[in-house]
Amino acid sequence: MESERAPLVSIVTPVFNGGDSLEECIESVLAQSYSHWEYTIVNNCSTDQSLAIAQQYAAKDRRIRIVNNQRFLGILENHNHTIRQLSPDSKYCKVVFADDWLYPSCLEEMVRLAERNPSVGLVGAYATDGRVVRWHGPQYPAQRLPGKEVCRQQLLGGPYVFGTMTCLLVRSDLIRKRPTFFNEHNLQADMEACFDLLQECDFGFVHQVLSFVRDQAQTNDSTASRLNSQRLADFTIFLKYGPMALNTSEYHAHLKRVSRQYYRLLAHNVLRMRDRQFWKYHKDALADVGGRIDPWQLTTSMIAETGSQLLHPFNAVRQAWKWWSSRFRREDRTNTFSFRASMKNGVHHVR
């Protein structure tokens, strides 16, 4: 693809104290076989060498620029701030998190597919963490799928095909038309953003491993785990997009499934005596999609959960001991931090 005729790709990287991996990330961008890109690194008040590393590369390559935040932004607020830095001349946007890196043909392969399929606004591909290939894709050799059909398959329990934002290429006009790209109330905002985009575009998939993602025990991941945000996101996304992607019989049949799974989770957490923060997070997230916690359904789920534990008392005691022990250890480590502070150090959600 000739550089002067190729569409411009805006690459963006949010970084907070990512000095250990940022150089590798930047080098992977410089090594791309596709050369018509510009690269914006958004430094979120890092206290390590991240800014110095970014400045070193920006001084050598005019395609690299740095945005230095004047104040610290929470993780999703900063992701929205970062993705808004895309060039007004760009046709595509590529997020690459500072912990990750791209294989040399990543941009070339993704842009080629998007250019051949104008209806495609979101392009995915496989990734690896160095041990295994991560996530799934459509059955080979399919490369373009209707967006709403992809959403339908996800809602019906199909394999997860989006990965993280590092695995995706997004058409820039779809970003520009949204005042807020990521829902800052949803710790699984990347998944929700994909559903939102696919209401108006098709999904493309390159059947190659094009990125490397690190699966780290970051603060955002531990916060998501503590709040059980994944199951909550599955439920709220079903409530929000199910009526658009599913027919009436599919929606009601699978609503029973996701409701049952979600309320068994809530019942389990009643028995764990979760704190107000947990319940407020779930109530607020449900309110965002016009829902609420149903007391009757929660009660019946608690009865079922209690019955299950009584039938398997040894496993119940073992799991309870394991959970409470880990909770006390976790509280010992984090008792000096607030919930807002816990959102600072995460870089992205890894599904």
C-alpha cells in the first residue's frame, strides 16, 4: 500500500508509570510495515521514566507527539481523553496500551481488510500473551460479518471475539461522532464500546496473531474482580443491546439464563457480606440501563444458593475459608487506599 495513497492511522497510547514496557511498545510502532501513521502518547502524570522515554523517541521521529496531562485522570476518563487525541485527518485509530506491543504487519493487515470492506468500522485479530493465542475469531475464512450478527452471537453465549482495545482497529469517524467513547461507569467499557459501534457498522477480522498483550494483575483488574464487574457487564449489556440484536423469543429465553447467572452471583455475595461499595456499583450500573436489583429474584436466588451449599457443606466451608482469607489479606494490603486511588494504576481490562 503506497504511503502517499494510504489512509492515515492515528495510534494512541495512554501511559501511567509504564516505563518498564513503554520502550518495547514504541519500538513495535516504529517497526510497522505500514508507515502512514502518527503516534500520540498520553502521559497521565507518571512518576517513573515514562515521560523521558516518550520524549526521547519524539525527538527522533516527528510522527510521535506527547500529550502530558496537567492533572491525573482516572483510568476510563484517561482512555476517553486519549482516544480523543486522534488526528482530524485520520481514517483509522489504533489503540496500543503501554504494556502491549504490535507485530510488524499489524497495521498493514488491519487497514487492508478495512479498505477492502467499506462497511467495516471495527477490525479485530488474534493476540498472544507469549504462551497461548488469546480470544476467538469467526470461522475461517470469514473476514467480514454484519455487526448486529456479531452482537447477537455474543449475547447468545458465543466465544468472545473482541479481545482488548490493543487488538482492535476503529474507523475514526465512528469515534468522532461519539462525545464519550468509553462508558466511564463500566469497568468492562471496551466490550460495551464494541457493541455500541457494531450497531452501525460491520465487523472485520484478520485471521492472524497481530498483537502481544500482557496479562498482569493490575489494580484495575483486581478492582473489577472485587466488584464482579464482568458478570454485571454481561447482564447490563444484554439488557441494553439484547432488544436490538435478538428476536423476541431469543431475548426472553436468554434473559432467563443471564438473569439466573447474575442473581446467583449476587446471592453468593450477600452470603459474603459485601460492603456498600459493591452494592452501590451494581445498583448504579443497572440504573444506567433502566434496571434495578429485583428483591424477589435475589431472595429466590439466595434460597437456591443456600440450598446448594447445604448439599455440599465441605466445599462450602472450604470456599468460604479461601474467600475470607483472601479478603483479609487484600484489606491488609489496601486499607490505606480509597476506591478512587485503586483506579489509578490500571492500564486496561484483559478479558
